[in-house]
Amino acid sequence: MFTRYGLPIIAICGVIFAVMFVRAGNKPVPASQPVADPAQAPYAAYVAGAGIVEASTENIQVGTLVPGVVTEVFKAIGDHVKKGEPLFKIDSRDLDAEMLVKKAALEAAQANVVAQKALADDALNQWKMADEMGDVRAMSREETDRRKFASRVADARLIQAKADVVSSESAIKQTEIELERRIVRSPIDGSVMQCKIHPGEYAPTGALSTPLMLLGNTDILNVRVDLDENDAWRLQTARPAVAYVRGNRDLSTGLQFVRVEPYVVPKKSLTGDSAERVDTRVLQVLYSFNPKQLPVFVGQQMDVFIEAEPIGKNAAYTPTTSPANQ
């Protein structure tokens, strides 16, 4: 009886459950509400782009010319630095020992100059005494010539000794330069925005994915705006521009034009939009603002709007028709 009626009933219930489960899964998912409303352009016609905050000197990635273990870090994150101030130091004990040897060699060379000067003076005196004798019977011609040539040899040895002193001083200067290269100094007046090196860690040379230190002048901040290549022709640098903080459209500031970087580059900062093309190229435009007017940090993203002429209103901004479309 169960086999005759039970199994069909169970199968029918399973089909009904599957249909209900599929229908429930096919219901459209309601769009989630944004945490914060996006910024709205204050202009009737505009070009917009995503901007990233950077130092007015650009973000300088500090590296080292000489690889090695770091022994001292002189500056911390947030510290202000002057141009030429030390940032960190690479282990230089080998050069310190080499410097002691070269200084000892310099002292020996200087002492040798004193000795050779005395020998040269003695040889010169001996030759003068022989040369001033008027009686050839007192000293032979051969002895006179021997003293003459001995004086010249002594002068040559003195010159060589002085050259050895110069060579030792040059060697010490070379070591001093190598010691100076072990101290990494600030190339600008600015502040330390990032420090990823500590005493005892190995500091490599070359281009690093994470810089050892990141410096920049943050008294004035720049916004690097990426304008889509399709909108680049609408840019007018004399027009006003405004930037909004991501996450709070009530925080905004006017921008001052700095420059346009005339080379169009591939887009790097993607928004995550499903319709976004990864092959898009952008024109980078730099604007500046006073950080005291806006609580933002270097590396933060902003929404930037630049006023533009309405498309088609001005003939100067009407795209030309290519011969292929005529």
C-alpha cells in the first residue's frame, strides 16, 4: 500500500518544494542603500573624475644606494624634516675599520715625508760642499758626481713621499664618501608619511613595491584627477573645479589648477562598476588646495567636478567628423 501511494506522494511533494525553492531564488534582490549619498555636481555642465590626494611635491619614495642592515632610524612617521637631514643609517662597521687603517697609513706617509725631507736636505748639503771645493785634489770628480746624483735621488724620493700622502688623503676621502652614502638623507623639506624600515631590518636597493620611507610636503596638498580620454577634450583649465570627500558630500573645497600631465596613461584606480573597461586611458590633471580647509589625508580618494561648456554649445568644442563617417 505504501509503495503504491506513498512514493508518488513523496515525489509530488519534492517537485512542489523544488519549484518553490527555484521561484524564491529567482526573486530580484533589492538594491542596498548606500552608506552615504554620492556627491552631486554643482555645475550644469561638467567633466568629472576620481581624484587621489598626494603631497604637493608628489609622494617621494625614499630608497638607499647601498644595501645593508639598518642600524639607526632617525625619523618617525609624522616628523617634519629639512632637506639634508638624516633619515636612517645602514651598517658601516666595515668602513669604520677601513677608515682606521687608512688614517694610520696617512700618518705613516706623513712621517715618511719628514724623513725623506731630512735625507734630501742632507744629500743637497753634501753635494754643495763637494761642488764648492775649488781644489780637485780634495775630492775626485767621481765623488762629486755621486753626491750630485744622490741629491737628485733624495729629491725624487721626497716627491714620491708627498704623493703617498696625497694618495692616503684621497683614500680617506673615498671612505668618507662611502660612509656618507650609508646615511640616507631627506631630499626635500617635508614630513614622513610612511616608514617601513626599522633597526635590524635589511634595506634592499632598487624599485620596491613598498618604499622604505615615503616623504612629501603636506603644507599644500594636490589632487591628481583622472579624466576619461573621451572627456579630455572638454577640459578647460581656467574653469572652476571642486572636490568632494568620499563618504561625506557635505565636505568639499575649491581647487586651484596646477598643471596637466600631457601624456595619457592607462587607468589604474578602478571603481568596480561592471560596465567599466580596463583598457580605458585617462588624462591626469593636478589641482591644489589648502589642507586646513578640509580634513583629508594623503592617499584618500575624492570626487572632482570641473565646470565645462555644454556639448554642442560652442563650435570650438564640437567634435570634428572623421573622413570615414562622411
